[in-house]
Amino acid sequence: MDYILSEYTNKNNKNAFNATNKARNDTITIAVRAGYKHEPLYHSGVSKPKIIFELIFNSLRLSLKAGKGDRILIQYPYFPPIVNEVLFFILNMGQKIRKYDIQIIIHDILFMRNDDVFQKSMSYNANREFKKFSNASQIIVHNKKMAKIFSLNTAIKNKLSVLGPFYYLYDKKVGKPEYSESPQIIIAGNLDKNKTAYIYKLKELKKLKFNLYGVGFTDEGAENLKYFGKFPPEELIENLKGNFGLVWDGDSTDTCSGTFGNYLKYNNPHKLSLYLTAGIPVIVWSESALAPFVTQKNVGIAVDSLRELEKKLAELSPEKYAEMTENVSRIRTDLITGKRLKELLKG
């Protein structure tokens, strides 16, 4: 038997304005369709002692139930962080005795947010995380850049599988956006100044129009920014209006900088999959991990700076835009069915 682990699902998760829940819930759905059994480990939102008690009990029970030939799929990381320490300690110990396989799918990897990590061969935090993964038979990472960093650890370098853009399960049809000489650019996600300070500098790009969706927006009266409100992930797609979806982060329009901006060099933002699932081409930072995918598949534009956008969009013909939307449609089919993850789990 194969098992997919999670916290106990909150019945209101599907209505949360949070794409993180969407990614994790989709992982469970895809794994279950591939023959895995869903095993919740603990209730979130309760006291830490209760979380640890439930986690220890359920992890021990699972490690005794699973045996040789069985697979346990861990969605990494869990919160609070202590959960990861306890879970890996128990499952790694049990694996030595019971001989089951441990699989890990990476949702987030916090030490990669810091540039200083890559100015050294390996950091304390990186080694600490990689040590937990050493007993795994398969580690599913976002992209080749993330795999390259993981490969610095010799104990796990031969256990890596590359996912590519995240899946985004969705069972409704979408229309194709039409070409416009004055394209509107969608920004969906956390709009708080502390995370996406660049948004509040977009007023300087007066000839560009931005449609905003998400939480934390502070309206400062910029004429080229229009706020449409917040929607649960399952409803957001049908409410998106625009010609391109922007994947950007940090505190500058000139480049993706700071803690959150730097992270785009190594992770696959879930919002890229959101836009493609909505049938919308994307705009990404040229140094981001997903820029090669976007340009090679011709599903959008890669730029060094948002200040390049006016010229880039002016150069875009109706024929080139139609070609992009057609390419998006083809890729969308794989994303909404979770094809790549299914292949990795069955492989």
C-alpha cells in the first residue's frame, strides 16, 4: 500500500484565500487517483502539544503499518516547523526496520530564500534539511535550478526528480484571451506591501494597466491599478480579466530583489500555473527558474525589468499573441490533470 501524508483537512480550506492549500490538496487528489491512501497526521490550528501528540501517535502507527514495497509520500514542509523534525525522525527510524520507501515532494524550501546560502558551498540550514531527506528513495523538486542546489549533497543527488510547473486541478473550460493593443496585466496573490512592495511602484509605469486580485492590498489611488478583490482558488480563474499574468516578487520593478524576489531563482510559483490554467500567457523575470520553460514553450514573455514591458508588448503582434494562447492551451491540459506528478508517482 502507498500513503500520502497531510495534516487533517479543514473543511473550509477550499474557501481559503490561499493557493498553498490548493497545491497541497491537489497533491492529495492526484496521489489518491494514483492508488495512494490518504493518511492525515495531525490537526492544524490547535495547541503545539496536541499537534505533537497526534503526530507521534499517527506517525508511529503508520511506520508499523507500512512495510517493504510500500511508499510513504511526504509533502514538505509541514507547519509548525517542529512537525518536520518529529515526522522525519520517526519515519526515518521506521524505514530502517520496516524497509518501506519514503518519497518527498517539495512545496517550499526556506533556506533558498537567502542569497548568502549560495555564497558558500553549503549552509548549516541546508545541510540540516538535506540530512532529513537522506533516507528518501525519491525527492520531487520544482525545476533544474532547484535540483542543482540539492545535488550539492551527495547523499540525495541521485534521488531527484524534476516536476516542472505545478499542477492546478480544474474541471471547467476557459476561453482564450483576445489580443489587445492596450493589454491588461493580471497580478494575483499576496498584495501586501511587506511581500510585494513592487506593486506600489507600478504607478510609475503609467502606460501599463494592472488588474489586482488577492489579499492585503492598500489602495493608494494609482490610476493604472485596478483592484478586483479576493477569491478562493477554485473561483479565482473565472474572475480573472486580462491578457497576461505577471509572476514577479520583491521590492523593485527593475528586478526581482529581496528575500521573496530572490526565491524566484529556485522555486516554481503556483501563480504561474494559475494563469496558465486560466488560459492566460505569462510575464516572468528573465532570471527566474521558470523563464526557460516560458520562453522555450512560447507561453509568455521574460523580461529583466518591468520597465521593458511597454516596448515588449508594443512589439507583440496579434499573430504572435494567438500563437502564445494556443501553446498555453496545450500545456493547460497537463496542468489541470496533474499528468507530470502522476508519471513521477507511478514511475
